Amino acid sequence: MLLLASSFSGSSLSAYSSPNKGDYEAHRKWLSLTASLPAARWYTHELEYWGCDYPPLCLFLHRALSLLVPFVAPKDTDLLDLNVRGYEGKVENLRALHIAAEYSLALPSLLLLLSSEPRAARYPLAAFVLAAPLLPLVDHGHFQISNGVPLSLTFLALHFLSSSPDPPPRAMSLSAVLFTCSLLTKQMSLYFAPVFFCYMLSWSLRPPAPSLKLSRFLHLALPVLATALLSFLPFPPPQWPHILSRIFPFQRGLFESKVSSLWCALDTYPLDVRRRLPADELQKLSLLATVAAVLPACGAAYRLASNPSPKVPRLAPLLRCLHQSALSFYLFSFHVHEKTILFPLLPLLLLAPHDLPHVALFTAAALLSCWFLFVLDGLETEMFAGLIMWVGACCLAAGDGAFHKAPRKRGGPLYELLRVPVPALAVAAMLALVAASKVLGAPERLPDLYPVLVSVAGFVAFAAAWLKATADVLQDARGAGGGGDKKSKGT
């Protein structure tokens, strides 16, 4: 897996031809910024050139990495020079730091989450998750370390949440702190927050004695508040509203680039939703749509925590809830990037033993939905190499007994249509459109024709996946209410 990340990271700098030199330069600038200036100036210094717009723990992570630069690259003085623009030194130095930081956390957290699995299944499943090409392409090709680290923290939080039908207060407090750290490392972890909140709320309200309810609530609230407060303390309190506005930039619009969301699909001709509706109305619509879409996952998580029966499986239903919640945010929320498809993807990968064909197709659709981003980054060849490697990984998994758990009770013909045929057709359409863009080229009047059509095809795949995921969490909610499916075990 390290070789996979390293091979992708050997490519050109992300969007290096752009005026601000891409995300690689952003993270290099933050590395030098945190090494050169006190924390009170991190969110105010030179905002027009890659000003900080990530939560505090992400910047503290950059500060920690900057301490290692003298050992990794003692002669590379430009790496930590705040006055450098468009760093052209040895890019391998910073990328090596980021790969080490990510995988030193990702692998242990993944294995800990899968610790309840038999050894024969644990390692193949962990390897399968890490073989998915989108994470290393985005984090080490496009260059965004801030995805792998919060996802790993979320996995750790999920481990303590799901390790017992009735987790002790200490485990729940630790889970709450870890997820808060994930949220304070990257704001996209908010995609998972409704599930964690509803599960923890249900757990705190379950005991019959009021004193125990209060005790459980305080075991969650106090660590969360303390963690958030400690992360913001290095910054002057008058800056806090400014920091939050940087982290949640609603003024940037409904979506970025060619993302496979509902709003991007509705912004195509003749609908043109952004021209027909003012931005504040679209914000309200996206909020309402997101809240409505995520309710099934919230209800399932709440009901799952309310049933302490050991017969009710924990990890798999929670993973399905996280997937449905994150996919709801990706499809319906405000200011979505194409890269954030990683957040609904990662929980789904862990469900591969239950439905390998659907997981394989969703992963391929997620990769292809970022095609235009990889074109801009000069990573198109790497994307196709990753897709070929992914097909090989899925073929190997299909022959491994660890990926053939007893299937859950399926729905009717519509469910089966959403599970494989619709995503398969969408992936085929995306591949055909990418091929047509190379053979035929785009009309002069419509230079973005193929990226837009690929994003719409991706939306079809993800909308079908959302409908299937919603049906799954509703089934989990019914199972939790009735004592669970006695045939369902483990993940």
C-alpha cells in the first residue's frame, strides 16, 4: 500500500500550472507558516495566497510535520521558507512526510476496527480497503493529507463505539474525543456527525435512572467541549468567528468544479439552477434536502444504540449508517468538492464481504467522478492505472472466502436494479465519455461537455447507491427494534 501511494505521489504537482500552484503548494505553505509564525497569525496571514481554511488540528499536524523536516531534508531550506512561491525543490521530501503520517495512523486504526474479525479475514479486508486507488490519488497525487488522517480517527472512534452492545462510559468518552479530533482535522468529517450524535444520544438516554442518564451525557459532553476548547485556545477568541467562516466558506457557492452531486446535475442546461435561484435560497434548499436525506441513518443509529442485545450486530449497521449519511451530504449539501466522495466511500469499502459487486462498482464510479480533477492535475494515467489495479484487487477478493459472508435479506427487483445494474451502466457510460473525449474532442462552444456529462453519469450511480443505502439502514432500524437478525454476525 505504501508503494501504491508512493507511485501516485511521484507525479507532477497538483494543478501546478494554476496561479497558486495547486494543493501541494498550499500544504507546503501551511508547513512553513506553522513553522515560522505563532498560532495567533495562522488564520490571518496572507489569505489571498493559500490562506488557511482547515480546522485547527490540521494546522497543528502541519506544525508537527515541520519539526521533522530538518531530519528528512536538512539541505532543503526552501521547504520551510514562508517567502517562497511555487516551491520547485525536491517534492519527494514533503510527500514522504505526508505518506508516513497518514499510513502510520491508517493501518493501525483499520486493524483495530477489524479486530473482532477472524485473522484470516482481517488482513485481506484491510488490504482491500487500502488498495482502493482514490485515497492515495487524492492524498498523495492531488495532495491532500487531510483526508486519510481524519478518516483514520473516525475509524478509531467507530471501534470504541461498536466494540460492545453497551459500551462503558470510558469507551464512549474516548470515541467522542477521537471523532471530535477527526472533525477538528477536516470539516468534512461533519458528514459522519449525525450518526455519531444520534448513537451517543441514544446511549446516554437508555438507562432508566435519571442520575445515570445525566452521568452518561456528561461523559460525552465534557470531553467534546474540552477537546474543542483546547484546539481553539491558541487562537485569540475574537478570531474564532473568522476561523469558522474560513472553515465553512458558504460564500464560495453551491459546489466546486464538476462534482457528481444533485446540484451540479441540476445546473446543466436547460435547468441552470444557479441562474434561476439566488444563492441564499439554494443554501436553504440544500440544508433542507440534506437534513431530510440523512434522517434514515440518524433513526437507524438511534435505534441501534437503544437495543443493548448482543444478538444485534453493531459494526456493519454503523458502517451502513455512516455511508448513507456521508453520501447524503455529498449529494445534497452546500459547497461540495468532487474529492469528498472519499467520505462515503471508505465506510462502504469495509462492507465488501457483504456485497462485493456493489462496492467494486461504487469505488470505480467514485474514481471516475474525479476524472476532470485528475486531468487538471496531470494524473489521468495514474487514474487509469489505479482503476486497472482495482479491477485486479476485486478479482482477487472474489476468489477469497473472507469476501463471501452470508448475504443479507435483499429487497425486491428495484433494490437489485439499484445494487448492480444501474451503477454498472453509469460506470460504463463514464468510461465511454472519457474515451469519447480523447477520440472526438469537445465542440468549441461546449469545452466542458465531457466533464459535465461524466459528473451527471456519476450522479446517477451515486443516487442509485443512496437509494440502496437508505433501504439498507431502514432494514437495520427494523432489525434493531426487533432484536436483530440472528444469522448476522460481526461485520
